[in-house]
Amino acid sequence: MEDNYSERNLNVKQFLSKDNKIVEKLKKDLFKFLQDEENWKSLNDAFLKEHCKLQVHLEKLVADEVKLACLLENTSEKAKHKSNQQANLTFLCKLLGYHIMEYNESEVNYIKVNCEQFCVILRKDQSQYEVLDIHPDHSNFREIKQFLSVTQDLIGMLNCLKQYFAVTASTEG
């Protein structure tokens, strides 16, 4: 009977030992699962933060795009307005017998007005004209420069120069 008791005892110990191994394995699996869950939560939190950052960045990019579109539209309108002004000036000058060439240098434009008897070089800064040179030389260059600076009457100045050089050419010829 003692043999039987020992054998049963051994079977119980083996059974408990097996159960302990299973329990230990389950504990390890549970611990690993909990660690994985923490890792997933951390990754999810990091993902959500990154998502928020990207959302803010996207909103900023969209706002910048809207600003650029408005700026482009305004620039386009200014260019059309400038083009219309230039076309009107060119038409008037051709009507009066002048030839105009425009040189752009950033925001300053240099304009060369060629006529049969003379040539005038102007600088246009925003909406202000300034006489830089007249060929052939004119004795009243300073007064002409002052006149245009004060009145901004480009057509009037060109008409006066045309009359002056026409008279000068007829007296010399």
C-alpha cells in the first residue's frame, strides 16, 4: 500500500509540476501580452501626436496656399493694370511719333523714348517719372527734369521737346 501511496504521491507531484509549468508559461505569456499592450499604447500615442502635428502642418500649408493664390491674383491684376498703362502710353507716343523701349530692373523701369530729332531716357520708379538724359543735349535740362518731377506730364514734356528740336533742326538746316 505504501508503494501505491508513493506512486500516487509521485503522480500528484508530476501533475502539479505540469500544472506549475503551464501556470508559469501562462504567466510569462500574460506578462509578454501586457508588455506588448503597453508598447502598442505607446505607439498609438506617438502616432496620434504625429497625426496632430501633420494635421496642423497641413492646415498651415493650406493657409499658405490660399495666401499665395491671393498674392498671385493681386500680382496678376497689377500686371494687367501696368500692361494697360504701358499700352496706353505706347499708343499715345506712337501717335505722336515716338518709339519707346522699356528696361526693367527690379522695381525700377528705364524707358528710352526715340524720336526723329531727339532721344530721352527716363526712369520710372513706381508711378514717378524722372528724366535721366536727353540727346542731343538740351540747354534747359535741369528745368525739364524739374518740370517732369513736379508735374509728371510726360506727354507735355515730350511735345515741348519735339517742338524745340524741330525748331532747332529747322534753324540749323
